[in-house]
Amino acid sequence: MVVLLKPRTGQALGAAVCLGLLGFGLYVQYVLGEEPCPLCIFQRVAYLGLMVLFVAAALHGPGRAGAAVYAALQVLVAALGAAIAARHVWVQSLPPDKIPECGPGLAYMMDRLPFMQMLEKVLRGSGECANLGWSFLGLSMAGWSLVWFVALGMFAAALGVLARQAGMSGISSRS
């Protein structure tokens, strides 16, 4: 069996992609001057969680069972991020008369509201979440975020399969 990508290298690559996406979000915020909405911030948290899992897996270099656990957690976090991004894309696609009113900022809601109520308000979306802002090739940043979450989830699943195949063929997945 020809292995084009070693599991640890793949995990490091996944972490690097997440870091690059987070860096781009910070560039858009601080250089281009676009403030992130609450849904954007939740997507950043998902990228951060995914990056931590990729880094942990790269440093740990787990065997078959551990690689399956890491892959499952990575796919779960990527799916949560994709769900948040899909919700964001949906809010952006609403007609102007259906867009929810702008609400308080995320920091205020986190300070004043119980967690579940804050989560519900954020996921409902607000007027600021409907702002398309930056776009590339006809997709908003939320649209690209959805694409990246799906791609990273598929990549994580492929790394899990790769580690399993490497273990079954006698090739060490710890390299």
C-alpha cells in the first residue's frame, strides 16, 4: 500500500489550515475593519477547537483506536462548525424584512444571560449576522467557512481511515 500522507503530517496540516483560517479572520477584523458577529465568533471557537484536536493528534501520534477517537471528535467539531456556518448563510439569505433585529453584543449576552438563553439568541441570528461583508467568488465569509468545515471534517475522517488502514497493514501510524 502506498501512503502519500503520514497520519501525523496530516494532523499537522489540518492544524495549519485551521490556524490559517483563524489568522485570515483576524486579518479581516483588524486590517479590513469588519467586526465579527456572534455567529462568526462561534465559528472561530469551532476552528480553534478543531485546531486543538489536530495539534493533540499530531503530537500524540495515536494508534488505530486513538486515531479513530481523534477522527470522531474532529468530525463532530467540524459538523458543529458547519451547522453554525450553515445557519449564518441562512440568516444572510433572508429577505430584508425577515432579518432579525440587531441585539446586544456577545460579551453583554454572556455576562447577563444564562448560557442556554445566550446560545439560543446567538443561534437565532441578528441583523449584524445578515451583513455579507467580505466575499470571494460569490460566497460570503460564512459560505467559505461552511466549505472549510465540510472539507476539514472530510479530511479528518480520511485521516482516521488512513490510520486504520496503516494499522491493519502493519505500517505504524505513529510516524
